[in-house]
Amino acid sequence: MADFNYEITEELGVISTNASGWTRELNMISWNDRPAKYDIRDWSPDHEKMGKGLTLTEEDMSSLKELLNDMDI
């Protein structure tokens, strides 16, 4: 697998925590020194390990927010 780097530039919030202590989080993350994007993924308690996740642009996040606001949850 290719090397990559990341920096969590802003921790926006924890969505959930599982029994092993890993958290599903919404953060702003800069991947490979690029501008930060919204990111949802699972993290180990020390943020050293991560699970697969979803990275969203500002436009993606705006569309998702509109969809969620329109839902009856």
C-alpha cells in the first residue's frame, strides 16, 4: 500500500463509541498535505489506528446536511 500522511485539523465530534473503545468521529482531516475535508471514520482511542471511512467535500457535506434535515428521524 502507498504511504500517506494525515493531520486531524479539527475534531468536530464523536458519533458513537463501541465496546472496545474505538470511536466513530466526524473530523476535518488534511490528507497528504492537501486542504482539509470532512471525514467520518472509526478511530482507536489513541488515534494511531483507523478504520475505513468516508471523506466529504464542503459541497458533499452541504448536500448531506440538506438530506438529513429533510428526513423524519
